[in-house]
Amino acid sequence: MAPSISALVDHGDIEARAVGQLGTFEAGVMFARAEGIIPAPESSHAIRVAIDEALAAKRDGVKKVIAFNLSGHGHFDMTAYADYMAGKLQDYAYPAELVQAAEQRDAATVGRIAHRVAGSSLSFGAVRLGESCREIERLTGTDDWDAIGQLVATMQDAAAVVAAACRQAVEAAQATEPEAQESTS
């Protein structure tokens, strides 16, 4: 998260939620079908939480005003949406080994795992996760374990978001496959 958002969370003004990649893309597809706008994956995280909040309010019989920020379109993310629709995305389970290595201050292991996750994240388009990993790699040579620990926590949140969005994308793609096959028959 951005420092300004982290400050708001720390102060208790807002609540942060991690959303999986598959759920994120599922929400983005639902939003696009309803509104005619393909949201950026970052916006789809907020859409997922807004949908979840609305469903919970409906279930509980509570009237609620729910606002979210649609920060951009997903026109540059069409490959990720195509991968989601093809069932190629999956949620990512964050490696507990990295957390353990950071707790033990094992710089070599932290650097190795961060390097591996950075490469795959950036290739996949998970830029924030990849950049956090690159920063962890850089910091392993400085012995700044407080900063490394904070970045590892940030990575855990980012990895959970990527993982959930992937899982939900596959489920949604699998659910829409029969519709696509029927319409082409």
C-alpha cells in the first residue's frame, strides 16, 4: 500500500482488505458486463470488496451506502483478463519460507526468495509485488531488518491479493465456459 493509505489504516480511518486475484478479476468482469467499462485490476480489488460488502448488507438486511474508487480502465491489462477468461490465472500461496527467513534474519534465503518472486511477479504483471520483492533484495545487503520486515508484510498482502484474484478468475472463467460454447453453437 502507499504510505498515505498505510497511515490512514494505522490511524483507524479506513480498513484495508486483501482480495485474491481470481475474485478481483471476477469482480472486474461482472462490473464490465454491468457497466460497459473494463476496470483496471487495481480498481477491481475495490469493486470486489464493494460487491462483498453489498452482499453482506443484503444478507443482514442492512441498508448501506458503499463507495469505491474506480481509478482507471483496464485497456492495458487485456492480456491478464484474457488469461483469466482462459483459466490460466491462479491464486498464489505466499511462501511461509520467506516470512520464516526474515524472522531468522537469513539474508541469503530472503534475497533468493524475493528474487524468485520478483521475477515471476513482474513477468505476470503484478508490479507492486515485484517492486516490493526487488526492494527486499536490495535491502538484504543493508542489514535493515525493520524495513525488510515491513516489506515482507507488504509482500504478504500483495501476494494474497494476487492469489485470490487468480483463484476467482479461474472459477469465473470455468463458470462462463458453457455460456461461451452455447453462444458459438
